[in-house]
Amino acid sequence: MALSPRFRKLEKRTAELAEWVQSGVAEWGEVFGTDSDENFFDGHEELPPFAFKSEGFCTATAWWLSEFCRLAYTPDRREEPRDKLGKLPRRGDILESRTEFQEVCSIHTVGNHVSIYRPKKGEGATIVCFRGSTRKRQWMFNALFRPHGWRRFRRSGETETGFVHSGFYVLFKRLWTRLWPALERLPRPWVFTGHSLGGAVAMIGGAVSEADLVCTFGAPKVGNEEFNRLNEDRRIWRFVNQDDLVTRLPLPDKYLKDRQFSHGKSAYRLVGEGNVSSYEDPSEEDRLPFAMANLIEELQSTPGWISDHQIGGYCRRLKLAIFRDDGRLIPEVFLR
């Protein structure tokens, strides 16, 4: 499919900026990393335990899932020798000391990783958690700004089809061939979750498996309106932290016509000190939170629309939200 003139211009400009950003902004790597040992599941002793509810939305459940997404960036035994991940605490140690869950499956592929968590006591939800990308340039500039082809998507046994981003679909397929045999043996409810790129893969996996809940944090747009219609009846909690840039990408392009990227479900937007709201103008998610003419100036220091993408920010604001509403359900206005 031919690329529109606007996307060609944007691709060239972002490619030129990529090296400058990577070398000039020291804090950039922190956005794709995670926090120190003491922050994982911080305050878990005083917060409500993880509990899957078949209806509605619970702040405490969302917080637990955000922490599992933060945990996804930590190493397992296979990854311990790697320098970057070796600086982080081991995933199993955190699970053992701070949760009632255990990792029952860990799958590595090129460019991604997925874990399956089950309660230690054997009863309750099965959590499938996809890791986001830690490769800065590849993810932000190539996977998002640079247009990719489309892949036709259809669930087994159904005639309705949609289109999904081919880059996300490739990563999903690499994992799915190994994930599905393990998952289908485990009891429902199935909860799919992920941060950033992991959220995009969770959206596709949730549609394929007919998951009982899909919860994403800082995820980009995955497919077109037809794909989103396939998920109309699915429970999806989609979180956006303040002005997180990634959730607004890929940008609209009139040349894509019926294959335009869109989110479908409304977002839960985390703002301020634990406020959960929605966009007053949903089209805001189709616009950059800055003027392209000011981008160089914006990147002299890490702007909020970049730092808002860090998974730790999602965890902290959700924790504040629990104390604001004592773990009660979010008002119905945010469930539309």
C-alpha cells in the first residue's frame, strides 16, 4: 500500500530526530524501563486483594494489573545474565514476597515476552501479561510513526473480518503459537493485560481467545473500526496516563480510508492526584499533544507526554485513585 505524502514527510523527519533524541535526552531510557525494587506492589499490604469481578470496573483490580505490567519488565532465570535486566530484582522473588500469585508459564520470543500468572491457592483468574518493548528507537519511531501494512483479522469460525497493524500481529503470532497450548489448559476467567506494545498484543490476543477481560496501559491503536466492532461486547479497560503520546499513535491519515487506526472503546484517563476521567473531546486522541514545529524545543528535557508513558506513573496514579474512592466502582459515566 502506497504511503501518503504526509506520512513520508513525517517518517523522514522522525528518522532524523531519532538519533538526536536517543543521544540527547538522558532520561529517555527510563520511560521504557521500570522502577526500583521497593516500588513493586508498593503498599500491597493495605490495599484490597486482587479480585476478578464479572461486571463493572474496580480501581483496585486495575492497580494490581498495572503492577503485573510493571513486573513484566523484570528478569526471570533465563534473563538474569543480561546486563540491562540483571540490575532489576528477579520476578519470582517479587511474586513470592508481595503477591498471592505464581508464574506458571514464561515464554520468550524475538522482541517480546509473555507470562501467565495463577493464584498460589489454585482458585481465581488466570492473568496473561505481555511485556512492552524496551527498544527505544525501534518502538517509538518505527513501530508507531512509520506506517506498516495491514493484516486481515478474523476469529475462528466467524465471517466478520477487521484489519490490524501488521507489526503488532507479527509479534502476537510469534507468542501465540506457544502461548495457546499452555493457556487452554488453565481455568477461566482469563485476563489479558499489557503496557505499551504489550497492550497492543494483549488486545489482539484478547480478541482471538475471547478473554473475559482485556486491560491495557499506554497502548497504541491496534486496528480499524471493523476490528473494534469485533470487540464491542468484550470487557476492555483502556488506560491513558495524562498526555501519554503512545496512546495517540498511529495518527489518522485520510489515505487509509476504511483502514484507519482507531481505539474503539473509550479510555479511562488518569490525571492529577488519582482522578479517573474521560476525554471531553474523544478526537483529542487523534492529535499530537504538541506542535511539530516546537518538537526540538520540547525535547530539550523530557516532556510530560513522554514521561507519562512510564508504567510506574500508571501504577502510582491508580494507587492514589484507590484511596480517593476506597476501591469502590468507578461511576457509570466512565463505562460507556
